[in-house]
Amino acid sequence: MDSKMLARIGAVVFIAIAITATVVEMTRKEDAPASPSARALQPERDPLRESQRRCQQLGQSAADDPECLRTWAKTRDRFLGRTPAPEATNTTPEPH
């Protein structure tokens, strides 16, 4: 066996070991348990989420339910980052 062939075999073995070590290290990081602080960031109870679940269970009849329409509007505003509009009031000035 000449020295070039021996060098190629050594390089292939080295690369195979490096790839194997990389894969093992990557899988160890994924197996780590989720940090407890991630749960602390989630609220205990979300009334909007509960209302969404109720509307989901109503199915097609939720399209006619005024509470579901309000829930969907709040969900849309939250998703888009909008602040909810104040309730409509009589803002036109009265004539003198």
C-alpha cells in the first residue's frame, strides 16, 4: 500500500469520526429538558384562550354567535399588535 492511499484512508476515518462526534453532541443538546422558566412566562389562565376553545367547540354555529365574533376580533387585534378600539360613543358635537 502506498503512502497516498494510506493518507486518504486516514482522512476518511478522521472525517467519519468528526461527523459522528458532531451528531452525538447535537443530539445531547436536544435531549435537555425544557427550562422551568419557560413555564413561568405563560399565564396561568387566559380568558381569551378559553373563549376561543368554546367557539371552536360550537363549530359552524360560532359564526352567528356575537361572543365568538368579539373573541375573534380580540384575537385578530392581539395577533396584529393592535390596541383595542374604545367602545363607540356619540362623538359628534351637539348643535347649539
